[in-house]
Amino acid sequence: MAYVKRDSTGKILQIFDSPQADANEFLSLNSSELIAFLGESAQSDSARTILSSSDAAMIRVLEDLIETLIDKGVILFTDLPAAAQQKLTQRQHVRSRLQALENLMDEEQDLF
């Protein structure tokens, strides 16, 4: 996700990973205008911001990919390095706890 701040002529001045008071226009990361701005820009911080904002989504994609490969028997969980096994297990545990909390909150809202 990229939110842009423009000048009076419509030229992109800055990029943010979340909406700002003066930058609430959303552009896709694949936007040709955004890609051109990054290509012309010496603002490496803007590029880092875009990459950082997509990191969480990419991590989730990789987790889903690993889970799919394991489910289909392409790889075994034990084939992964011990550190990767530990991180994946920890993230699955946290995600399941968050899901349980969200379900509990949804049930409580129905009570009122």
C-alpha cells in the first residue's frame, strides 16, 4: 500500500505506508506513476517505506505457501531448519490465540 502526497500540479512529492492528513490518496504498488516516481526519486526512504509496508503481507504469503507445500506432502515440516520450524510454530500459535479472542469478542457482542 502506498499513500501519496502531491504538489499543486499533481506531481508525487512523498510516499507513506498509511494515510496522512495531507496524503490520503492510495496508489497500488504496481502503479506506473509510483514506479516512475521511485525510479526518478533519490528518496530511498520512500522506497524503503513501500517495501516495509508489503513485508507483512509477503510473510503471510510465504507462510501460506509453506503450509500448502506441507499439506500436499511436497515437503515435511521436519525438512525445515529448526529455527524456521520454531518461528512458524510460534506464529501459528499466536494467530490461533488471536482468532480465539476475535471469536470470543464476536460472541460477546451478540449478548448485548
